Amino acid sequence: MGVSRVEDGPTALAVFRVTGDNDAYDADILERALEAARPYAHAVVIDLRDASFVDSTFVSVMLVQARIREQRLAVVLPQERSNAVARLFELTRLAEALPVYGDLDQGLAAVTGDVASHPH
């Protein structure tokens, strides 16, 4: 349904909000946006709290970016366990391959190293 860049911060941070159902078309948009941000956004948060579905292509983009960015990528998951995205991460153990967090502040703190500004 959509990928939008919502924040650029002083720490070269880019936050991408993902909403609705996301398939290969949206995965391509995310990949292009992440690649465009790569030269100057040293930290990235992918916010999936408003996503209702992500397909395997979308997940693949996140996995590749996690390898490229190492410790400078965070994925924020929906809190509702009934959400299809949250279930996907739980059933496939994606949390073992991607750095996932339960809320945006935790994700921001993880990639910026600024726990004081972004308390858990």
C-alpha cells in the first residue's frame, strides 16, 4: 500500500513508514528509497507498525539492507500479535535475522546509540 520517508535527523537518520499491504511493487519502492538514502543516511528505521502484509520480496529487501547496513538498521513491528506482519516474523523467526523492536523509540535508540534521547 505504501512506503514513505518520514524523517531525516541530524544523525543522518532515515525513517521509512510502511502502511497497508506490501508486495513486490512496494518492495521495489523501498529498495530504491533505501539505496537513494544510502550515501548520507547512516542509520535507517523501517517502521512496519501500520503494515498489514509484507510479501517475501519485501522481506528480502529488508534482509539485504540488514547485511549492508550491519548494526545501523532497525525494524519496528506491529504490537498486535494478530497482525499478519507480526505473525510472519514470529512464525519464520525473522527476528533472528533482522534487528526488530517493539516501538519506534527502541528502534531509534538502537540505530543512533542514543538511549537517553529515545528511552525504551
